[in-house]
Amino acid sequence: MFAEIFSFFYQFADVFAFLILSAAGLAIVFGMMGVINMAHGEFIMCGAYVTVGLVHAGFPLPLAQLCGTLAAGLIGVAVEWSLVRKLYKRPLDSLLATWGLSLIVTQGMLLVFGSTLTGVGTPEGSFVVGDYTFSVYRMVLFAAAVAVLGGIYFIFMRTRFGVHARATMQNASIAQATGVRVGRVYALSFGIGAALAGLCGALYAPTMTLIPTMGAAFLVEAFVTVVVGGANVLLGTAPAGILLAVIRTGLNGWGGQIVGQIGMLLAVIVVIRILPEGVSGWLARKTR
Amino acid sequence: MFQLINGPQTLGATRVFWLPFIAVLAAVLLYPAFADGYDVGNMAYLLTWVFMAMGLCLVWGYGGMLSFGQTFFFGIAGYGYGVAAVNFGGDAGTTFLALAIALCLAAAAAAVLGYFMIWGRVGGVFFGIVTLSATLVLAFFLGQTAGPEWHIGSARLNGFNGMKDMAPLNIPWFGDDPLVFDGIALYYLVVGLILAVYLGLRMMLNSRFGNVIVAVREDPQRAELLGYDVRKYQLATFVIGSTLAGLSGVLYTSWGQFITPASVGLPAAAMPIVWVAFSGRGDITATLVGSFLVLWAFQTITVYSQQAALLLMGAMLLCTVMVAPQGFVIGVVQAVRRLFGRRRPSKEQAAPTASTVQEEARA
């Protein structure tokens, strides 16, 4: 009995980690900054490729993952500086521009690196509960997802930068008038978002096939989670992740992966119909 | 009826526009007489996509709803046509029944999806995200229908390999053989449909309905306060635009007698957006001309490399947004107008709408 319950929790944790890690970066870039970043999946791909490339070059996996995260973050800052900066007042154009960027990167990678990159294999290690065997790495991913949520909370609620960032997102001109370096805050926030995307790719790199279009697999999950979460990242993303993971785990158990995937996206359409402001909007109203 | 064609919501209301229009139309109609059959078939293939672009222009440019879901309806209608045509057999007449069924399926899908989004007040960006996820769900679902258990009647869906061998559109004709729409016949069918849809859309856009949807795009709240049920207008726009994408799907399936999930997925979904954004979403004529030019250029490039074509597509989108946010065709039109505008100021008073409206649509 305990084993069954743990098995359900394990599957839930797996889906939850995937949703949260995909969405965390986007929650900052899209949820907070309001930039619709269609190239989010490409930052994820970047993290994964750098990680795998460095592992092939002889780096230990955790160090390679760290480098993958940083690389995505740095590219994020560069993208913000060169493109996104000009589009803050034009959200739909930011969508088009980043989508153009995404096409360029995906096809460019396809031309340069070919269709697949040799993977590195999931770190070994498993544990047994009752009759079932579970992979340790999946639990690491779950822990990472929780840590990322904690990290976002810490950065944006407990540091000076976080205060500046939230002030800037609320009203950039007033923040600037009070001495906040708005441009730098935007660049850093975007960089953090991109780095979190890179982290997602780095963490999932050992578990999946690396192809240039892999970002698309994450993109929809990420947007769906953020959309269901609503505008407030700190209040919305985690509950949205839990809600969607429960729906998906239940449907996976009932009808398999495909039903889970499709059912979750249909559920999202229904959730948006009922809660147009997302979970965070609903929570904010409840707790007011 | 004809004054509607020259209304304030569409560019090109003067003789300066209609004379070249007739010249282009004549050239288009005479084209098969001068080109060889293969090129004509190829041109028909290019033109099948134009409906999707015009539908997106209506939904996005005029209705203010950025839909990523054009390929969703394209896929539903394309597969719908395939399934129906296989089940009915290829006999004369039944293929047009299949076409009607496919368009109804696309319209019904648009009505359901549109209801959830528009009544849920899913606006702006979220509209795009929900339609995109619908598209990806469909592509994902179709991709895994490889097994023999996935069939509708006698039509197998075949997963990634897609459906094949459905009958092309045909009608009973003099003599014993039906008139099959491929090659030159398909070309004339598509050209006729484009003309009908284009002129029909112009009339619709300049009618009361068109003015209301533009009003809704500009300021939904104000339109609502003026007594319009905004949601109904938006839903109608969305359904019409999506059905046009469906028409593209049917013609595409009929043209090649195949359709695969690849025409629904993410790279395919990007295409209509690129065409329309590049051309200028604010005007139906700009979309028609621009989409054709882009399609034609990319057809040429794709012969050399599919990947490079997509790369260029991305670059083009990025370039459009950064350099000419309202689209290159509209930009050119305005430049031309500025050159000649001083001579006929009185007749041009209707003209600025499309451009000023553009500025605000972006906000």
C-alpha cells in the first residue's frame, strides 16, 4: 500500500519537476517582465548542448551543468541587450522577434551540428520501495525544482536586487526616478530567466535525446504552467505546477502518456475559462 | 454592394489600384497558356496557402487576436477531407461533400476553441499561447496514430507517415470522365476561389461587421459600451479566419493527395505568422500580395535547402519586427503614397486608416 502511494508521489514529482523547471525561467521573463519569449526552448536547448558538450570534453556532470546554466544566462543577457530591450512596450512584437530568433537558432544548430548529438546517459542509481524500483536522478530533479522555487523566492523577496526588480516591473519610470538602474535590472532579470532555462536543459540533458528542436517539447509546458499560474510568479507558478502535475499524473495512470499530455492541455483551456487571471489572481482575491 | 469593395478598411480604393489589379488578374488567368504544366501545378500549390494567410490577416490584423492555431484548423480540415474522401470513394461529387464536411469540422473546432478563449476573456498573448498549444496537441496526437487501431472508417491515420491516396477534388463533367482538379484545372479553381475570397473579405471588412471588428480591436471596452456584444463579433471573425485556414488544408490535401502531422506542428505554425507579419497584417491586399511573394521566394530557396529556408524565415521575421513593424508591403505602399500623395490629397482621406490603425494594434 505504501509502495503504491509512493509510486504515485514519485510520478507526480517527476511531472511536477518537469513543469516547474521548464516554467521557472519563463515565469520571470514572461510572468514578471511581460516579455513573451518564444526562444525560451532554445535557451533550454543551449543549456543541454553545453552540458553534453562539456561532459564529452571530460568535465564531471555537475560542473558541466553549472557551465550550461551560466552559458544560457550570458546569452540571455546578450539577447536582452541586443533585441528584447527595444521591445518592452510592444509585447506582441517581442513574441515575433523571439520566435524569429528561435527559428534561426534551431535551424542554425541543425545546419551546424546535424540532427542529433550523442547523449551522456542518465546517472545511475536507484532505490527500492516495496516491489518498485525508482531512479535516484528523478528525485534529484524534483529536489532541484523545489530548490529553484526557493531560489526565486529568495532572490526576488529577500535581496536588494529583488526589491529593485519588482519595483522596475511595477513601474519602470518611477523606479528609475528613485535611482534604480532600470536597464541593468531588466538585463539581469532576463539573464536569470535564461539561466533557469539553461538549468532546465542542463538537468534534463542526460535523460533525453538531444536534437536542435528539443526546446519545443518544453516550450508549451512552460507557457501553459505560467499561463495557469497567472501574473504573480511567486504565488502562481508553484500552485499551477502542483495542479497540472496532479491532473497529468492522474490521467497518465488512467490512460497512458498521450492521454496525460492531451488531457492536461485540454484541462488548461478549461482552467483559463474558469480562472482568467490564473491561479495567482484567484488566490490573491481569496486572500484579500 | 460595390461601394463596399472600396471602403475605409482596405487599401486601394482608387483607379490607381484597380487598373493594375485587372492587369495582374489577366496575367494570372493567362499564365497557364505560357507556362508548362509542372509550373502551373506548382503555382497552384503555392496559392493554396494564401487562404490561410488571408484568414490570419482577418483574425490577427483586423480582429486583433494573434492566432497560432491556423495550422490547427489547416490540419483538422486537411485530415477531415482525407478521411471523408477515402470513406466516400473518389466518385464525382462526393469529394465536394468531403470538402464541405472538412470546412464544417474546421469551423466547429474554431467555434469551440474560440468560445473557451473569448468567453474566458483570454486576450492578447494568451490567445496565441492557447491556440499554439491546441496546434501542438493535434500534431502530437496525429504523430502517434501509427497503429492499425487508429482508423476512421476505412481511412488509416498512419502517424508520422500521414495519410495518402485520398481522391483529389473532382466534379462530374461532360463525357464519361469527371473533371479532376489537378494541374491547370486546380490552378483555375484556386485562382477563382482566391478572387472570390479576396473580394468577399473586402466587402465584409468594409461592411458594418468589418467596422465593428476593427472597433473591437481598437478598444473592446468602448465597443461594448456602444452596445455591441464584442464576444460574438470576435467569435465570428475567428471562425471565418479559421475556416479559411481549413480551406487551405483541404486544397493542400487534394493537391498532393497526402497530409502529415508535419503540416500542423511548430515550424509549420510559424509560417502563416511570418507571411502575414512580413506583408503587413493591417491590410488584406498587402497580405495577399506579400504572402504570395514570400511563398514564391521560399519555394525557390527550399529547392536548395529546407533548413536554410527556415533560417531565412526566422531572420526575416526578426528583421520585420526590428525594421518595419507594420510589414514591408504596407511600408512600400506608404512610401509610394508619400511620393504621389501631394497631388491628390482629397481622395486619400480614407487611406490613413490602415496605417494609423496599425500603430495602435501593436500597443
